[in-house]
Amino acid sequence: MAIQYPNFQRQKFMLIFIKLAGEPLSKIDLQKLIFLFQQKYKINYYDFVPYHYGCYSFQANEDMHIMQKQGWISIKDKNIELVNKYPKLIDCYTDVKRFLSTYNDVRGNALIKTVYTSYPYYAINSKIAHRLLTKDELKKIQNIRQTAIRESQTLFTIGYEGITIEAYINKLIQNDIRLICDVRNNPISRKFGFSKTLLSNVLQEINIEYVHMPELGIVSEKRKELNDSADYKTLFTEYKKTLPKKKVYIKKIFDLLCDKKRVALTCFEKDPNFCHRHILGQFIKDNYAVRVVNI
């Protein structure tokens, strides 16, 4: 059976990167090297979040496993080995080769420390920074953590249309959002990272709580045949009429907001005006006099 070629340019880039990086190469090393390369050459195949060992891309990790299933690489004990030579070149091949030549002997903790010292934001959730950095370097990371803390009570709304799971999470971190309230009726998404189980697990790992309230969503059948602004207006007018009957769930959101101070309603649409979350946010604002911000 013929081997399946990658579907996306970022996956082709990853295979070339693995080929040129050589062995040994761990999954953590690969993530760090790709991150540093992108920073240097202003190329954006993957977005990253501050995670347990620094910059981390959930999509890159997923692509590694896709490449393994397709027979391109082998992953054993978190180390990556290229098992099939990828014959095609990519536009940035020469840049990748030149970049990796400067990191031939930089792996493991040395590579992690390079990221931490150059890009301290990505160390704010690190489990090992205290072992790798000096007191002054750790203080810089602590200052970044403190700068992100907000004490004002705010109800946010956020959609994930058009952005990666990593860009979405960075918005949450940078606005000090402590709890996501998913108001989709059906929290399944074809977009990687945004189905309920994966989203809730990822958020938990970065200390953001997740609550699903399908009762405040709109069933899929009612979202069909939305062709113009008049259709949306009719839908949202009908939705607004249902909210007084759902005060028990709305009160729960307000209680969570009083407890956490920074809560976000989430759904799909980028523009809140085309999403029911803006109606819900306005209803909560009118009834509880809270501040609402769309991000």
C-alpha cells in the first residue's frame, strides 16, 4: 500500500524539520526547535502556549501522531525517529538547515532554558523553571505572571472561529480568565481542540476551569438557513424570549463570576453579533449589572 502524503504544509514542514534535525530528537526538543525557528524567521506553521515545559503546540503534537500513523515517523519513549525519507522540499528548506546547524548540540534542558530566557512568557506555567533558571531569571517570569493578574470582575465572551486552540488559550491567559462557560448546545467541533472533552482537558492542564451549559445553547435545527442579518435577528429575538425561563442557569453563571471574577462565555462565531452569546451576555449585564467584554 502506498504511503499517504501529508495533507498540510505544516506537516510537510515538520517532516523536513525532523529529517534535518537528526537524532536523538525528543518530542520536547522538536517543539522547542520549531518554536525558535518560527520566532527567528517569522514563519507561523504552529502557535504555542506556555505549558508544563515551556512553549507547546497541541496541533504540533497531534501532527506528530498523524505522521506516525501514516508511517513517516516512529515515536518511542517520547523520542522521534524518521522511518521513511520524505522526498519533497519546502520553501524554507535552506533556512531550516542553516538554523538547525546552530543548534546541533543544544537539546534537553539546555534547549528549554534557551526558550525560557529568551521568551519568559512561555515559562509562566513551567514545572521545571525553578531547576533551570537563576533567581533573577525566575523573578522576571514571576513579574510576567503578576502582570497578567486582573482583579476586576468581568464577564467575557469569546468565539474560536478562525483561530487555533493555542491562540484561543493565549487570549484566555492574557485576560486572566479563570473559567470558561461553554454555551454551545452541542459541544462538538470539527476544528481541532474545541470539542468538549479535549477542550476541557486542555484547559484543566493550565488551571482554567471548564463548565458546559447546553441549556443556554441554541439547538442545531434552529441554526439552519441563516442567510442574512434578518434571519439572525429573528433567531436571537426568539432566543432572548427564552432566557427568563432559564434564570437558574444564568444565576449559576453569575455565582461563578462572583467566585472566580474572570469568566468567559464561549461559542463558535468570531463576531459576537452573529452568536447568541452576545444576547446572553447582555441579559446577564442587564439583570446583574456586571461588566461584559467581547474578546
